[in-house]
Amino acid sequence: MDVWDVLGKRTAGDEFVVVGGLKAPDAEMALLLARETHFRHKEGVAYAVRRRGEGDLHVGSFDAEQLGGVTDRSYRRQEGYVGVGAKLKRVREALATRGLAIGGHRPPARRGGEREDAHA
Amino acid sequence: MLDGDPRLSLLLALADDELVLGHRHAEWTGWAPHIEEDLAFSSIAQDEMAHARLLYGLAQPLVGLGEDSVAFGRRPVDYLNAWLCERPNGDWAYTLARQYLYDTADAVRLEALASSAWAELAELVKVMQLEEKYHLDHGRAWFRRLAEGPVTARQKFADGLAATVGEAVALFEPLPGEERLLADGVMPRTSEDLLAQWLEALGQDLEAVSLDFVLEHHGPGTGEMVPTSSGEIAGGEGDLGVPGVVRRDGRWVHDGGFTGGGGRRGRHSEDFVPLWEEMTGLYRAHPGAKW
């Protein structure tokens, strides 16, 4: 299957720039998949694909209003989780006053292979 | 729950379809045939759930429950989704056939509801339509690709269509209180009228790729949807019978009417309770929890 470059414009005044890549059998499917994989969170106002190594640009038909969806997707972005740490802290403190604690293991904060004393 | 304002039946039918099908779509996350499609289908699943949330929000004052309670705090017989939405995913061809049939049917009913006399619903539907265009594009692209594709893909897709088209017809099962919804202009057109519009367009799509034979499996007298096991949830009415499908005067039309009650009356297939148990498990374990 061919590799396609995915291009996007963040604002209407921008030029198309490469934002990623994907595999697809033809331009129609490449455009569909580019839209689904790269432009679902209001990342831009226009999108296009180009078969890698070729010059022809295939521009997507969805306009800026449609591109990226219209319903609340904040949970899919980093800012959607602002305040979660503070909330966890409040819950921990509230539980502690009742002699309770949140159980379970937390994933390690360090990358695999790093020495524990490297962060000491 | 459905005694009183018939607008609640309409909202729950629309929302439950979206929530339950979104749940099924989400089961493909991590398992779709390739990673790009995995993301695409997951996005569609999230869209459907987001649309359900919008509709539940509109239903809140009618039902007197919070958003989460409307979505997850009801008994199985209080869900009004069509059977098509609750069926297990099967293989990828079945899933795509169902997605195509559902989203083309959904487009027909949303187009009608965009001119509803209930202004809040009409506005909400217009928002949904912007995202449903993604789903239609996706469904139509795969429809063409599989219908014109290699023999095996085409055959599997045809099998998926044949397996789902009868239950897709039941998406247009008349709603409880539909007469009043029509009289008030909340529903601009009858469910049967919408079915006719969808079937005609579906017939044209299928004829264009010589797959219209799948409709012949649903001729007059073949449309009864008899529950297949004792797991069926009784909603208090007879088994749902759906109209047959025939080609008449050059177009595909429905023949006969709906009888009994199906998903729109809270009557579900044996596949619904396991789905409901999983979908509502967290809510039922921690009712009223804030996130």
C-alpha cells in the first residue's frame, strides 16, 4: 500500500505544511483517513494528501466549519485534564481524614532501564 | 417512564440508537483491520456518543433525571434503541454494512428533524448533521470499495447487508405517541414516510453496484423479527413485524406495515442485556458519582 504525506493549514492564511503520513491505496481513501486521523480535534482549517515522492496535491473537501467536529472533545486533549491532579489531591486528603487511602499500584514515573538513583 | 410527553420517546429513540451503536463501534478500538481505520472508527464511535449526550441533555427536563442517569440509569426495557444497534459487531464487513445502513437512515431522519417545530431539537440536529457528514462519507467510501472490490470482500459485504437490512428497516418503527408528535410538528414526517425515502435511495445505491439482490431477501412476509432465544426482553407487546421490501414501478418500496413492538417499545433482542450490563456497569457500581 502507498504511503501518503498528510498536509494541513492551521489558519486560512497559512501554506500547506506536512503534518504526518499514512498508508492508503488511493487518494480518496487517503483523504478520508487523513481527515479522520489528523483533523478531528480542530487542528486546522484545510487538509490535503500527496503520494510520497510525487507532486500532485489532493485537497480535501471539508471546509473549516466542518473540519474537526463540533461537539465537546476536550477530553481528548491535554487541557481537558487540567485540574485532575488537584482533584486527586483533594480526594486523597478527604479520604485521609476518614483513615482511608486510594489503593493500587501506580505506574513507575521513570522510563524502563533508568536507574532509580539517577533521579536522586 | 414514557407515560406523558411523547417527545421523550423521540429523544430516547434517537439517543439510545447513538449511544448503543457508539458502544458497539467502540469495541473495534484496537482491533480494526489497520491503524488509520482504527482511529477513524473510534472517532465515529465518540461522535455517536457525543450526539447521544446532546440528546439526553435535551431529555433531562422531560424525564427529571441527570444526564448520566438518563444514559446509564435506566432498566433495559426503558431503552428505545433499534435492534440493529445492539447486535454484536460480527466481522468487519458486517460492521461496515451496518454503519452504511444506519448512517444513511440516520441522515434521512435528521434531515426531517432539522425542520422540526421544536426549535431546540432542530438546532441540535443541525449540529449533529455537521458530524454525521463524516460518517456518511466513511460509510459511502467503504460501500463503493467493498461492492466493487475483490470477490471475497464483495461477498462478505453482501452477506453483511443481507444480515442487517431487515433490522435497518426497523429503525423506522413508529414511535410511541407518534401521532401527537406529528400533530405538534415535532416530527415533520411519519416514520413510514422516512422509511420510503430511505428505501428508495438505498435501492438505487444497491442497484448501481448490482447488490440489490440483498433486498430480495426481505420480500413481503419475510420481515418478522422473531426473537431468537429466551434472553429476549419482553416489552409487553407482540413480536415486531417489519414491512417487506419489493421493487415496484422501477423503485424499491416497503410493502405492508409494522406490527407488534420492537426496540421503540423497549423490546430487545437477546444481545441487549449483556451489552447493557457492560455499558452501565460502572454507573451502577457507583451511582451518582461525579467525575
